[in-house]
Amino acid sequence: MNLVTLLPFIVLIGAMFLMTRSAKKKQQAAAQMRNEMTPGTGVRTIGGMYATVKEIGEDTVTLEVAPGVHAIYAKNSIGAVLEDEEYNRIVHGINDDPTNDTPVVPDDASSLTEADAPKADQPKADLSKDASTDATDAPKLDLGKGDEPKGDEPKDGGPGAK
């Protein structure tokens, strides 16, 4: 046999070996992660639900999905075991990061500068509408359907319709 004819088969067998080896490593890492679960740990299921581990059985795990609500899941359905900080950040919105240096933006721009801020003895400008330009003087726009045709006008689809 020629080496050139065997080369595609050798490459194919090598690729299959590498793929099964990486899949086996991923399965072992997932099994080790599931074995590290302890009651009170926050987890994410493969369906994307966040819960707290209550009990661990042989092949099952009891999760508290809401306060007082327990559900039994297969151990294989646990997608990730989360750190306490990450679980609290995602589920409860608690951020323990004290280095949060986000600036506080005021609601109005007048508090940004001292010179433009109104003094206590200065009256504030009246921004309300002037009494002479009241909205009731303008004619109202009718957005409803048109009036029904009178008795002598033909209705749509009647004998006089074109």
C-alpha cells in the first residue's frame, strides 16, 4: 500500500482521538464541579434557573428555587456552581465591590455650578403658560369616525354607490 492512500485515514483517526479526549476532559471537569457542591451553595441549572442547594443525594439534588419552594433535580442538570459573590450579585442584586467609582449624576443641571444657582432672595422665573394663551381657545381636532350619512345620502354599497 501507498502511504499517500493511508494518510487521510490516519488524519481522520487522529482528529477523532483528539475530539473524544477533549470531550472526556469536559465531562470530568463537570463531574468534579458537581461533586464540590455543598448545601447552601448557589447554582445555575442547564435551563438557566438560579437556585440554592438544600440537600445532595446519590443522583439528585434538592434546590430551593424560591423561599420555601423546593424542587428535586438530577445532578446532571446542574450547569454551574457559583461563587457566593457572583450568586448574590445575580440573584439578589447585591454588589460587594466597594471600588464602585461611578459618578453620581444630579437630576438638574443647576446644581452643577454655584454661580448659576438661584439665590434665596431672587424669585424663580415663572415657566408656566401665560393666561392669554390658554389651550381652551384653540379649536379641538376631531379624531373620531365621520358622521353617519343622512337619510337622503346613499350609504356605501347602497343603490346609488359607484
